[in-house]
Amino acid sequence: MKDNPSSGRPTMTDLDHERHPARHWHVLPDGRIQCDVCPRFCKLHDGQRGLCFVRARDGDRLVLTTYGRSSGFCIDPIEKKPLAHFLPGTPVLSFGTAGCNLTCKFCQNWDISKARAFDRLMDRADPEAIAEAALRTGCRSVAYTYNDPVIFLEYAVDVARACRARGIKNVAVTAGYVCAEARNELFELMDAANVDLKAFTEGFYHRLCTASLEPVKETLVWLKHETGVWLELTTLLIPDENDGDAEIEDLSRWVKEALGPDVPLHFTAFHPDWKMLDKAPTSKTTLQRARAIARRQGLRYVYTGNIRDPEGQSTRCHGCGTLLIGRDWHEITSWTLDAAGRCRACGEACAGVFEPRPGDWGSRRQPVTIQRHRGATARSASSASAASAGATATG
Ligand code: SF4
């Protein structure tokens, strides 16, 4: 199939070597196929792609065109996802593919999420090789990130299953814009998630992401109350778009009431990117103001990100104020939790998934070539399972 310039939708090309059968779709009475993965419900004629660009109709079926192909692999600190209460200090093998189901004008990863030339997807990586690479490089988890795993669900699920078999945990970094059946399948295999709560108005989601807020709120409530996935939230604060006191207050109040005070909230700094180059970067003062507002609303763990702010990035006991986990950027500088994840000073539990000691990965970023691990045996899988068995979940 070739691109059809007369059609409104992009079409499949000869570059789509991978045509992996996709799930979550049905045929409409008019013969089009509707994708049911996300609330966009793209309705496709033969050869057309969905808005995410990677799910496409191929004859009488829907396919995923990025299965087994990645934009690259890197070992990051888990704090970079950001996750502050999930195995702090440990390395996470991070990867993404191409495309996205949101159209955020401020996208901070646009070179990947907006990629339409699949030659960006240099790394061919089957699920077993990724899980084996994570194991061999000492990663405690694999993160589905850089672009949203919702759109490469079939690939993410197979990688996650291979990781589970080796005792490696799974982390989704997502906008949470996903339908119920697809999210059941994806999150059943996830251990932690950082979900973007991009703003707290429908206007923002409509105007800047051509999406809507309600399905995201629904996903968050479901994740918190219906699953065992450890949940943290990120709000990228954009000057004059979502950084007003009233909106931050509304967002924080909703998080406390709907999700509870223990869900960590990260306010991160925007940098001019993609189609939003006319805005200034978010100031440290704005991030600290947002953090203060959220704490006043009763949230226990509120962080600043993408700036240097040791106090705003450290964890304090909500009972007595003791510094529990000191951080400087992504580096852990102090640790005052006991083996059960409680404050050593007052005994109050800190919500999260902790081990007796933090990891010592620090702030390094290390690129990984997956091909080296292709065909490796799962010989060390059992030792990794044993290593991960000591994690304690609290809260
Ligand atoms: S996942 Fe992609 S193809 Fe499916 S509905 Fe969403 S944007 Fe459309």
C-alpha cells in the first residue's frame, strides 16, 4: 500500500515491515474498522492509519506497525520517570517506539512521539531480548516510556510478560487516555505507573491535546482503586496555560478526594518545544508555588521536577517532618526509612514500594544495545526473582 494523497488519513507504506495483529477493534456496519484502544475510536478504511500513526488497517484486520521496533534503549534512574516512591535509586531499562495518541502542542518528546519516518526505529528488539537485557544489566524494572505504551499495547504486553517471568518489574509512563478493555490488558502486567494529568480543565485538553480530561480521570480512579499498580502523577506546568492558583488548587483537591493523599504528584518544568515555542520555560518559583498549594490541599508527597530543587525533590515524613529520602536531581543523598518503609523517627509508614536499602544507580544514563542480548538464555532469571522478592509495599 502507498500513501494516498487524496485521503485525509495517512496510509500504510512499504516501510511497515511489521504488521503484527492488533487487538481491541471491531467492524462497523459501514465496513470500516474501529480501533477501540483509546477514546479517539479511529474508524479506518483499508490502508489507513489511526491518529497515533502506528495502528493501521491492513485488509480485514487492524495491525500494529511498530511491534518489535524501538527508538532506542537507555538505562535511567527510576527517579527520572518520575517515580519517587517505587524502588528508589534503582536502574530502569527505558524504551519507546514511535507515534502518540495525543497531539500535545507542547510535546517534550516530539522527535519520538511525532515520528512518522520509521527509520527512527533502529533497534529491532523482541520481548525476550529486552527482558534478558534488563536482567543482565541489573535493571529492576523496564519502563514503557518516551511515547505512550497504550498505542503499542501488543508489544508492551509481550515485553511485560517476558519481564515478569524473570522477576523484572514493569513501569508504564502514560497519558492514561485509554479505553477500559485495553487498559485492563496493559495494566494487569504493570507494577507502577506515572500518569500525566496534563491540566485540570477540559479546555486545555481540547485546545492543546485534542483530547479530553474525563477519560484520564477515570483511568486514574480505576488504577488507584481497582488495581495494585503503584501510581504517581505528573503535571507539566506551562506558563499561562495551566499554572494558575485556582486550577492547581482544583487539581490537588481532586487528587486528594478521588485518589487519596498518598499519591505522589510531580510538578515539572516546561521547556519551549514542538509547536509551543512562544512560551518561556516554567520558573522555579512557579513550581514551588504549585507544590505549596498542593501541600496545603493535603497531599503528602508533592515534588518539583526538571529543575534543581533538593527540598522540592526530597521526601519528608507526613507524620513528623523528618527527611526520609533526600534527593538532589535524580541522586539519593540520604535515607531514613526502616526495612518496612517506615520513618525511623516516628514509625509512620511512607506510602510506596521500598526495599530495606535504596539502590545506588545515581543519576547515570546508559544507552543499551539490545541485539547483544538476543538469544541469551534465562539462566539468571531465578536469581533476579529472588532479588525482587524483598520489596515491601506500603500505603
Ligand atoms: S490507539 Fe491509535 S488508532 Fe486506536 S483509537 Fe487511539 S489514536 Fe486511533
